[in-house]
Amino acid sequence: MNKLTEETYMRLALELAKGAQGQTGVNPMVGCVIVRDGRIVGTGAHLRMGSAHAEVHAIRMAGDEAEGSTVYVTLEPCSHHGRTPPCCELLIASRVAKVVVAATDPNPQVAGSGISRLREAGIEVAVGLLEQEARELNEVFNKYIVTGLPFVTLKTASTLDGKIASKSGDSRWITNEASREFVHTLRHRHQAIMVGVGTVLADNPSLTTRLPVPALDPLRVIIDSRLRTPPDARVLHKPGRALIITTEEAAVERRMRLEQNGAEVIAAGAGPEVDLTLAMKLLGERQISSILLEGGGRINGAMLELGLIDKCYLFYAPKIIGGEGAPSNFQFPGQEKMADAVSLRKITVEMFDDNICLVGYPEYQR
């Protein structure tokens, strides 16, 4: 089979995997395509955490035609017992002839053992077809499974001069409807949305996912060192859960009042400010693998300064508003030299009507 044909099957597997964005929790997105005698006989994707893996769905569809087939899978088949049985054993029992793997699994419980098990059983295995695309698809999983820390995506919306509100605090609406709709797609793809208490006080946001199709409402996380979140804030009274991260110094009576209004309150650090590095660790321990940061300039700046942001979606509207006191995307002490600035790498640009979205990955000076 020529390389072009093989790439076609693997790209189909990648598209199947992408269809489950936002639904797999801490698990990776995986797609699988089974081919026999030049025909696709089975397809599958991992749809949600705890459910059958992509290989299982594809094998079930293929039935007896799985024997002697070639299996294209975007991530190394698992070899360990987790919430589901190991896929390696299913492929072996189905007597497939060959398995083409896009990327090996960074999970220390797998890390090549799935490939080794297939080869031991006499199955031909090829590794690395469209590997880069497969790794980018699972950038969240790849970080979380190795570090235990969530992958943090920053979203900002600003004017061309970098303002996220006017000098009076007005911020509705900077970007257009197309940009705002895409942000709801981003919310659906993440397990948590995080803001600072300043955003709650200024905008009283709902932080829910509003799409024309059924979507998931992520955990809403508020960083609030002194528990200034109003008990009647919308963020506490919408579908889904709200988690407030504060410090050990926070007033007990305020904590109790917020808990009575449906919030969960936890402490990250002794104070006076929330320890954001510890907060990320605590969220990771709760199996939150992805966070969409939609904060104001202060929390954006603090997270960037600590090197805690992994990816940026920077939306710009074709507007200039000025204002010496108008808040900007990032507010932090900053660097003395331009050479020490945080740069973005792997830049892509997307257009949402007349809005520009710059997507990139921060490169920190260590």
C-alpha cells in the first residue's frame, strides 16, 4: 500500500478522534480505522472517559473482517488494565495482520509496551505516520499524563491597542459575534474555565457554554484571595459546578456564605495571595487536565510571569480605544529588556469576519 493511501486512512482516524474534543476528560482523543483488502471495514473513536476505546468500536464494526486487516490508530494501543481492558489483547485476539500507530503513548504505564506486546504476538507494527499531527491533537493529555498539571489555554479579547475594556470599564462587546461563538467552542473543549474575582465583580459573567448543539459546561474556577465573590453572582447559580480558590487567611464567615450558595471553596497557600502554582497542582489532583483562562490583565499577567500558560488565543478587534487607565491584556511588573520578553512560537492566524485571532505557544526564558 502506498504512503498516500496510508496517510488517507490515518487522517480519517485523526478526524474521528477530533470529533470527541472536550468529551474525554483526562483521557486522550483516539481514532481508529480498520482496512481489509482496500476497504474500510471498521471505524471508531474514544468518545468519553470510562467508555470503550477507539479500537473496541472499530473491531466491533469490523466483526470477522478484522482478521488479516490493517489497523490505523492515532495513539499506541493500551497494554494495561484501567477503566477498560487493554486494547492490545483485543487486537491480538482479533488476529489483525498489521497495526499502524501515529504516536507512542507518553503514559508511563504504556510508553512502548503496547507496541512491544503486539510485536511479541507476531503482528507487524509501524510507528510514526502523521506523528506530529497526532501529538498536537493530544497536547493536553501529553502534558497532564507526564506532569499531573493541567494544560492552560489563555483567551483574551482586546482592541488593537491591547485594551480589554475602556477607561470606564466597559467591555461589551470588543469582539464580534463570530469570535464570541468560537470562544464557546473553546469552553466546550476544556474541563474548567478560570477567571479572577475582578472579572466576576466587573462583568458578573455566567461562564457557561452556549452553542446551538448540546455542549458541556466546564467547572467554573474563580481565583479569589479575599473571598470577594458576591453570594448572588451568576457564576454560582448556573448549571455545572463552581470552585473558588482562596487562601488560608480568607474569612470563615465569607467562606460559609459562599458554600451555602453552592460554591466549593478550597485554599491554595497561606496568603495573602493565592499561590497559583499550588492551585494548578490542586486542580490536577482533581483530574482537571485542561483549563481555559478567561481572566483580566492581572491574573493573565501573574499566570504568564509564573510560566503557567501553555497556549494563547489572542483575539483582536479592529478598534483603538486608548485610555491611560484602561486595562490591558497583561498587567505585571514586566522585564527590563526586550530580550527577556515572552515570545510566542508555532504561530497561526485565524480570521473571524473582521476579527483576528493569533494562536501560539509561549516560550519562556528559563
